Amino acid sequence: MSTEMLGMILAGGQGTRLGKLTKNTAKPSVPFGGRYRIIDFTLSNLSNSGVNTVGVITQYQPLELNRHVQNGASWGLNERGAGVTILQPYASSEGEKFFEGTAHAIYQNMAYIDSYNPQYVLILSGDHIYKMDYERMLAFHKAKKATLTVAVMPVSLEEATRFGIMNTDDTDRIIAFEEKPEKPKSDLASMGIYIFDWAPLKKYLMDSYATDGKMEDFGKDVIPAYLAHNEPTFAYAFHGYWKDVGTIQSLWEANMEFLSPNNPLNITNRNWRIYSQNEALPPMFFTKSAKVQRSMVTDGSYVAGTVEHSILSQNVKVGEGSTITDSMIMPNAVIGKNVVIDHAIIGEDAVVGDNGEVIGKPDDIAVIGYGEVVGRKEKA
Amino acid sequence: MSTEMLGMILAGGQGTRLGKLTKNTAKPSVPFGGRYRIIDFTLSNLSNSGVNTVGVITQYQPLELNRHVQNGASWGLNERGAGVTILQPYASSEGEKFFEGTAHAIYQNMAYIDSYNPQYVLILSGDHIYKMDYERMLAFHKAKKATLTVAVMPVSLEEATRFGIMNTDDTDRIIAFEEKPEKPKSDLASMGIYIFDWAPLKKYLMDSYATDGKMEDFGKDVIPAYLAHNEPTFAYAFHGYWKDVGTIQSLWEANMEFLSPNNPLNITNRNWRIYSQNEALPPMFFTKSAKVQRSMVTDGSYVAGTVEHSILSQNVKVGEGSTITDSMIMPNAVIGKNVVIDHAIIGEDAVVGDNGEVIGKPDDIAVIGYGEVVGRKEKA
Amino acid sequence: MRQGEMAAVIDLNEDVHTLLPLTEHRPIGTLPFAGRYRLIDFPLSAITAADIHSVGLFMPESERSVQDHIRSGAAWNLDLIQGGVFLFPYVATRDYQNDDLRARYYENYTQFLRGSGSKYTVVMGAKNVANVNLNAILNYHKAGDNRITTVYKKLPLSRIRPTDWTLALSEQGTASAIVQAKERHDDQGKTEIPSFMDIYLLATTDLIDLLEDAAQSREFRRLPELLRDYVLANNANAFEYTGYLARIDSIQRYYDSNLQMLDDANFQSLLLSSVPILTKSKNEVPSFFAKDATVVNSLLGTGTYIEGTVQDSVVFRNVVIHHDALVDHAVVMQGSKISTGSTVKYAILDKGVVIGPNLTIVGKPDKPIVLRKNQTVFRESEVEGSANA
Amino acid sequence: MRQGEMAAVIDLNEDVHTLLPLTEHRPIGTLPFAGRYRLIDFPLSAITAADIHSVGLFMPESERSVQDHIRSGAAWNLDLIQGGVFLFPYVATRDYQNDDLRARYYENYTQFLRGSGSKYTVVMGAKNVANVNLNAILNYHKAGDNRITTVYKKLPLSRIRPTDWTLALSEQGTASAIVQAKERHDDQGKTEIPSFMDIYLLATTDLIDLLEDAAQSREFRRLPELLRDYVLANNANAFEYTGYLARIDSIQRYYDSNLQMLDDANFQSLLLSSVPILTKSKNEVPSFFAKDATVVNSLLGTGTYIEGTVQDSVVFRNVVIHHDALVDHAVVMQGSKISTGSTVKYAILDKGVVIGPNLTIVGKPDKPIVLRKNQTVFRESEVEGSANA
């Protein structure tokens, strides 16, 4: 069994900045855009790029993520001898192993990677919204004879202080790297997407864990080590829509941007589809009192109220007299009658009872957690 | 979603008594009987009993086990909204959780169990060779109005000192339980197979972990607590072939018993099939010098030597002039020319070079580990 | 896998001529319904809910359409290691003049039935749209006195047509015969008629005997005819179904039944009842509603793009309705497109119909206009029967 | 899913009459081979190895046999979210006198080809058993000067029959025509002939043009005939295949090819070469060898139970060979049973044949006896052509 490039998705983070939304679930499985979960974008990119062997490293509340990914068939990632494998912490004869950082997580799963004998390993995050052809990035990596290629994106100089910033020469070779610099020397921000030649990376990791064990994080430890050792390390420039949805505010913004008819993600493009699990749900039902504009609605929803510039996910019920504006409603939420929801995110399975109000502001989005029940709920 | 009885397989043990064979793999994924792995018997029993929702709790070197079980399709355990889920240690907002005992492992996976809202939970081991209809055990459990039913098997009084022994009254109610008693009062040994009403078990576990957290193990902690609280606890008698394959010696014996034409397991019975993963391998190839008697051979094997009272698993090669007697050869092993193997277990992917010898005794079986290379190996 | 107690046979050879042109390239079984489904989803979902593992599908002339929908059967949990869906190829009735083919017709059934290892068999069609609990019918059969059980629903006289098949019920509630409504007598004063739902349940061995007897005859008769005679000869238990029922055997009934789904009670009874209705799921984007969109009293599939107005209609997936367009009392199938300023009313648009701008296509409530698959309309005169053509 | 660069068409309508009775209920494509496979596994495995995602299977008369084997296509990774296996129902050649059906024949192809979105299409049959690397053929096509590429293997004259299709090769190595061996000229002094393997590769647009032109004609011609003419009109690149090749078009060739698999070089070339041969896997027990069993120079499937002697033979799964029975130079298909004391030599036993005790069934190396599917033999006189009958 041999695979040219293996994908590894780091999906283990707790996502504490998403607050209530990630109390019982991992960030990559948070719903997005009506019928997706965040990780769908990365998994679909892999499938569309022809990378068909993928490890998903997870450790924080993985049940919902496991159920969503299953055997990868929804993304076409279920070939025999390839496909998606969920990688969780495990015990070995040397003891129990939780993952302590991005690079450490790769180190702990070396046996999995080696079983496919890949030449390249593509390291990805599971919590970014974007479309990207990793095959083109690999072609760049090969053309540059790099041992590490980092995908970068131009950002404004103000924003640059929040990212890992790359300085490159005119061959795109990275000559310096600064994590969250106060005075950025460049506008090229790391997207946390790496292609490594597997053999040297493995050697760096093994040498480190045989001695000081300091190689925990790619940004903090591995890239500086590569630069220090003069490894051919290049920056691959990405131009397009890309959004880290790590906070309530950015998650809400990304959903609102998704609603725009001019969204550069171009979700309806059939040559680069975003796949997700498909459930057989009833059609959408709109009653005589429904009013839905500048919005998206998904299968299984029942709408008797007014929905304006909002996203309704699967199986959402909106009762008569209710108004939903500038909001994102996650699957299976029930919104009663005469409810007002404005600038809000309503979690999966949440209930907003009749006459309830959930009102946020553009810069302070209201959040109802998974399964939370608010407002008065009439008996059925 | 609701399931009457959920199966939970405890497959997390390291199996240290299997020595080299479980260095890099979990005991339930150890090969057995030519084309099976140990856990196939439990998974097939579940499928044949109509229990179609199953959690497999694992934490020790799970990669090979995960690859084997995949989405459960090989055992018919892949229905939508049911099927097999692999459960591994994970982190939650309360911290990281490894499993510290059989009952603790169930406690840690309560969220998974509750998501199916089962009335009964069937607790199983992943390392026993037997055929059993759990549906009949459930019928017994219901008829007795039990909250816990323990499957038991009559053993000789000498053996009884190694088991948990149940004393029952004439209604099969368990009145006393002794773990490895010096002077057993009964010959009914626990098989480590339990049916619990889920609601009371959950309460016992939650109460324990809210206070002293002593409820770690079913045999040591939970059964005594049930008896102390006068819970209706019954013994369900099993009559048939049953073998714990926890040691090298018992694994070898079980394989040799499997070879017997009179093996009570009756593996060819099509009404209670033992399923396993099916790989498309070439047919078996027997050369002009092959001699195979009182043996089993599996797909993909190539035999040029003599095989006597032995089992060859998938893709085993046996060179000319070699003799294999009273042995079990695991998948992908390569046996060179003029080799002598006698009373041995040869691990997966192991290589025994030309003229090599691996000779054990009936009470001291020789073992070659996974991927181990012994004897001289000619260049290809 | 445990062997199921029941096997199921679905005969998709149902008469299509009254549903032309919708059935030009598809059997009744794959007609789209309720914005989301195909008719065969209803029997298949009933089968899945009853834990049936062996399903024999006797294929209609348009096999391809059925295969595309069923694929491996995974949508209904029928991609099994044992059992699963067995497809029996179509053979035209005329070809059954051939002795070998006729023998094979009966043999296909008996082989399938023996292989299923099931004690009982249920025989169904696809044209009766309902949400039936097959285990309840099995229990009724076991409790009954007769060798075969039939299923019916009481319908008001107004909903019965002379050619509909109905049950002749005795006072004890058993069926003595299956007769067409026009052949009924003694119905004076009755307001409801027991409409037969083309569902039979009997012991597998009895069904095999029946087929083997038929194979001895030189005359070719399909299974449903044989079963009708069997009821006449033996009487039958009659199980009453009380949920929503549509019988899709004419364009008008097809149109009316789709619009009946806009009644919340019907929608609940058929789609949100004890048997979840499963269907093949396609990966589609959410439906999008533009600034001036209006959608009221309608069902919508996913992936639609709505700028105009939809009312009192059933619209399937991937339909585009442009600015100032009006869709009213219409059934619009997958992938159709209605351009700016056009009106479509009292109409059925098959898959992929394109209506150009500023057209008025209006049928009548009791005679909806039907546009064929992939038809492109840029002039009203291209549409036969439009009130405005 | 990335769209594949190639689509594939497998036409299973291959002439079966020379392989009767083995092909009574199956096409050539589902003939069992080498103790484990069906012939169609070879083209399907080549397709999988080349990362092809769209496969059109044009079904033969015995559709059921193909469907049972292919199911969802999962064994070949062809159960895909896009693309996958498309089955086109069988229509008898005589029915293509009907204009509509004829039009549909060509339309099925062109629709499939357009839907595949693939730049190139490879067209194959199932009767040439080989282990071909389709990507190598694609690269050869791209490098070549001609619009179409054909594939051949040089075979010694002794292995060519007059009716075999061969390539007329120019000195530059391109094919100017596809001709039967008996029509060849100028082969004096040659010891090898380029045998045509029924594989074509060309641009999808060219293939669509060819089919659309053919649809204009009132005369019905199948795709392989059209492609033969296309080569004649345009010349073709000729790719030489050097691995093992068997052409299964007669009982004798079928028998010989199976036994050729006992030669280690052939076995390696076909089954352990760059393209892994995938097939549907059944859950079976290991094969069991009793105390006095002898198995030499033979291939065995899984689940067999051997008490007697097997030599120089190919034995499929679930075969039982009792004490003192001898199977010698025979091909024994799945589920057959040979009772105590019987000898089977120079013979082909189809699936489920039962040979009673103490019988001697012996054919000739150049005329093996063939026993039909499920045939039960309890007297030697029941077997036609046995040397001992």
C-alpha cells in the first residue's frame, strides 16, 4: 500500500472561543451554512484535490464528529485501502498518549502515517471555510524542490499582528518567520496548511522526542527548526475566500457572508462541490403565513413565520408570528410562535419558546447553546 | 432514535499474557482460525442475534482493530442510525479520560449509550471464542424480571478457582458471588457477559462517580453492589464451546481445537455464520511438491512444502522442503525453504528464512512476533 | 444477519398508459412525489421499518430509471451481507408466449422466495402511496382465520372511480373477493367503499404453491392476477389502513395528490408517521430566497433558487424561479426553470422543463397542463391545452 | 471527487454460442476463471487501477448474472458519490429494427459519455483476460499520431485461429485495419501475429461524433463494428501488451486457459502484476484438508473440503471432494461435489454439479467433457462424450 500524499486534519482543538457551541462537541463538527459542518470544507477540498487517504486527529468530544464523518463515503473518501480514519488518543505498551500540540499529534500517529508509506504529508486544520486545490500546492512544492511548503495569504498589516507572518525572497523561499509580530515585515500570513516531505519531518520529530521533546507545535517549533537548518521552505500564495471560524463573531460573519449572492465561495459550482452527510428529510414546508427573503432554508424545515437575511439548517421549525433576522439557526432547533430572533446563533436542538426573544447586536451576537431551552414553551 | 438492547464490547485490554503477539495490536484483533480475528466471533454473535447497535470500547493500540472493524459492514452492522461505533479515550471540558476498568469504561461512554436510549445494555468481551444467541439470554432476562443477568458456564471444580463463581438458588437467582474462590461452592463460572437494565446501572455508576468513584470493575465492584442492594440478579446457563484465548497456550489450543472435524463450534453452519472482513485475494496455489493434511488453508496462500495438522492464514507462503506441524501461521507470513516449524505460532508478516527452525513443545508453544524476521533470508 | 420473518415482493409492472407523458421513460414506481420522493420510496420504507431483509423487485420496461434510484439499496439499509434487493429483469408480456420465458417468470419468484428463508411474504405495488406498518399487518394475519390477508382503506364514494379495485367485505369483516367498483352491488346507502391497496400477505409456502400451480398452465398470468383469484377461492383477512392514501393511476390523481400534501394533516400522516420515509439523498446546496421572493403554502425541495412567487405548489429540488415569475397550483419537478415574468398555473412540469420569459401557461384545476421532460417553451402556442395558448 | 480523465465502456454483448452450455444463463463476462474470479473482474480491475470513475456497462441478455456479481460496484471502488457504474439494459438486436430503440441505443452511449465529463474513453470487452495498465495506454495514445489507439499482443501462429481478429500493422507500427486472421496476407515467414484485444481508446468527443453519425443511419450497427470501421478509415496507434493473454471464445480455450494458470509465470503475470485483480468477496470458511488429502499442482478456492486427490486442476470455492476421489486436469466450479471413489479427468464441471460414488468421468485433453450447472450424475451413461461412458 502506498500513497503519494496523505492528508492529516488536526481536528482535536476544544474551540473554547466558541463558548457554549463547543461544550459537548468538537469545533470541526459545528454546523455551518445551513446543511454543512465546518469540517466539510476541508474534507471536500481533499476529495476534489484527489487526496483520498486522510487521517482526522481528534481528542476533544469526538462522538458527533465521528458520527458525521463515519467511513468518509459522503465525501467519496471510502476507497478500499484508503479513505478516512479517525485517530484518537490511545494507550500503547509505552503508556497512555494524549496529544499535546499539533506536531506532537503527528508524532503520536506516526504508525498510521507510515502504514501508507507516503512521500508527502499534507497538514490541515479542520476549522477553516475555504476552497483550495491541494494538488496545485503539491505541484508547487515539487517544482520548488521544497521539503516544506506553507500556504500563505496576504492580509492587511493591522491583521498581520494576529498571524504567523512569513518573509520570503523573490523565489518564494521563506527567509524568516515571526509569530504574531508587533511590526510585521510582510503581509503573508500562514494559513496553517503545510506540505512536508514525510521522511525529513519524521526524522525531526523522532530526534526531538528522543531528546528534549520540544517539537510540539508546527508554528512555534517546527518551522523555526526548518529555517534554522536551512531546509528548503517555501510559501505558496493562496488568493480566494478563507475564513477561520474560531470565534462566535467570525462564525456569524462567515455565515452571513455565505448568504451573499456574490459570495466568492461560489457554493453552487458543481466542479468543486462541498459535500456533507445526506439525510433523507422531508421537503421544506411553507405555510400561508410564511415570508422568507434574502435567506437560505434547508430540508425538513417548517416555516410559518418571517425569515429575513438568515440561515435555517435542517429540521428547523419556525412558528407563526415569529421573526428571524440576521441570524443562523442550527439543525433541529424549534422556534415557537411570536418569537423575535435578531443577530443570533441558535444551537442544535435548542428551543425558543413562544413569545421568546433572543436579540444580539452586530458586534455582540446572542448565542443559545445546544439543546438549551429558553422562553416559555407551550405544551404540545 | 431508540434501540431495545445496545451491545458494548470491552476491547481495550492490552492482553499482556499474549506477549509479542499484542505488542503493537489489541488482543481482539489477533488472527484466529485461518481467516478470522478474535473479535469476529463476538461481532457475528451480535449480528446473528439481531443486536445491530454496538459500541466497541478500545484504548490499547487500536489502529489494526479500527481497520478491521471499519464501519461494521462485514458483519451486517452498518445500518443507518445503528451499526458499530469505535469508542476511544477522549478529552472533554472536564479533562482527559482514559478508561480505568470495565465499569469505568461504560461510565465514560454514557453519552454514547444514552444517545440510543436503550432499555438494556449487553456487556461483552472481545476476546472469547464461542457462538451464543444473546436474544435468548434477553428473553431469559425479561422472563426473570432481572435487572442484571450474568451468563455462566459449568466448569470443573479445579478450574473454578480461576473464575468468578456464582451460587444460585433453584430459580437461577444469584445469591452469592465469589471472585476466584479457594473453595468454590458452585461450578458456575461467570463468562463476563452481562445484560443490565440500563436505567439502574446508570444510576449506580453515576452515584458512585459522584462520591467515592469505586465502581471500576463489573466483577469486583458492580455485581457485589447489586447483590448487596438485593437487585434481582440471575444466572443464565450457557452450554457449548467457549474459550478465553488470553494466553499463548490457550490461543494455540483453541486453534488446534478449531482444526478438529468434530469441533463443536461447527464453523460451516450457515445459520450462524462467523463473518469477517473479506479481501479479494488470489486462489490458493499448491505446487507439485505440496502436501497438506489435517489442516486448513486460506486464500492467497502458496504452498510448496508439507503442512500437517496446522492452520495457514491468508497470504502465507510455504517454501519447498519445509514442514509445518501442529502450528498456527498468521496472515502474510513467509516461510522459506527447508524450514521446520513445530508447535508454534508465527505472527503476521513474520519471515522465517530458509533452513530456519521454530520448534516448541505441546506445553511450551514457540512464538514469532509480528513482522519478526528469523533464520536466514535469501535475497529476492 | 438474522433472517427476516417476512420477505417482500414489489411488482413494478404497473399500467402506465393513463399517466403518459409522465411515464414515457419511467414506471409509476419512480414518479416524483411531494417535492422529494419517488413512489417506490413508500413501499421500500415500509419494508425497512419492518426489518425485512429480502426484497424482490420485478422490473418494469424502464429498468434504468429504477436502477438509478435504487442503486445498492443503501438508502433503505438493503445493501446487506445476506439478502438485500434482487432485481428481476423486465420481460414483455408478449414474450411470455415463449414456454421457457414463462417458466422462468414463475421460477424467478419461487427461487427468490425459497432463498429468502422467510416464513411470510408481502406482495405490494408502488402506485398506492401510503405509510403502512407491515408488522401490524403481519400480526393481523397471524390472528386471522384466512390463508391470505389483504389491505384496504375506506374512501368516500366521491373518491372512487368505476375501474378502481375494491374489497367485497363480508359482515365479519373478511374479504370474499376483489372487484372493480363498477361491479359492486348492495352499496346502496353506503358513503364509503373499501378501496383495495394492492397489498397481500401470506405464508411463503402458500405463495410458492400458487406459483408452481400456475407454472403448469399454458396461459400466462402475472402474480397480481393469481392472487386476486386466490382471494376469490379462499377468502381473505381484511386489514383496514386509516392513514393517508393516494392512488396514483391518472394524471389528475397524480396532480391532486401532490397538492393534497399541502394539507398539514396529510403531510403529517404520510411523511412524519411511524414509518420514516427514506429516499436516495443527493448532495445539494440549501435553497436560496432572494430579496423579493414569496413562498407560501408550498413544499420545496433543496437547491432551489427563488426570486419570484410560489404559492399552493409543490416544487422539487434545483428548480429556478426568476423575478416576477408566478408558480401557482403547480407541480414543478427537479431542474426546471421558469423565466422572468412568466406565470405557470394548474400545471405539471416534468424534470428539466424550461419556460422562457413573459409567458402565461395556465391549465385548469380539473385538467392541468403537462409539460414533458426537458421541454423548452418560448412561445405559448407551443403548449397544448393552455387556457392562454 | 475529482473527475477522471478517462471514462470506460464495457460491452458485455459478446457472442456466447461457442461456449454453450457454460453460457446458457450467463454472458462471457461472468464466466468463472482461475478458481476465484469472473472474466469481468479483469477489465473492472484495470479500470479501478487507472482511477476511472465512470463506467458504462452495456448489459447482455443474462442481465441478472451480471447484476448479482457487480451489485453496487463496491468491490471495485465504484460505489461513488459521483460517477460509478451505469448499467444499460439489454435490448435484443432484432428489436433495433424499431427506430426509437435504435435511437436510444446510441443516445445511451452519448448521454453516458457526456455525463462522465472525461476527455478520453476506453472501450473494452470481457472475453480477453489480461492485466492491462490503462494509464500506460492513455499515455501511448497521447504520444501517438492517430485519433484512436488499439491494443494487441503478439501470439505464435499456433495460438491463432482463422476467425480471430488481428491487427494489420504498418512498418511504422500503426494499425491500418482490424482483420480476421484468415483474411491476412503477407504473413509468410512470420512466427507471430498481432492478436487484437478488443480494446480501443479515443477522445470522448470523437466517440460521440462517431455515435451521432451512426444514429443518422437506418442500419443498426453495434459500437464494436463502428470502431472497427473507424480504424480502417483513420488508422490507429497500436499499443503492444506483453503480459499473459487468454481469449475466451470457445470451450477448449476456456479449459486450456484455466489450466495455464497452473504455470507460475502465467499466474504471476495475470494475478500478481501491477493491477491487483479485485472481485466480489464472499464470506467463506478456510479450506479443509483431511487426513489422506493430496492436492498438487492445483489452484483452490476457499471453503473447499478435500478428502481425496486433486492434481493439475482448478477448483473453485465450496467444492467437496470425498475419499478416494480423483480430480485430474479438471475445472471444477463452485459448490460441486465429487463422491467417494469417483474419477473426474479432462472435464469442466459447472456450478453445483454432483457426481455420485464410484464413477469414472473422463474426457480428452483436446475435448474436455462439460457438465451443466446443477447436473447430478449417478450413472456414467448420463454423461455425453465421456471416454468411459
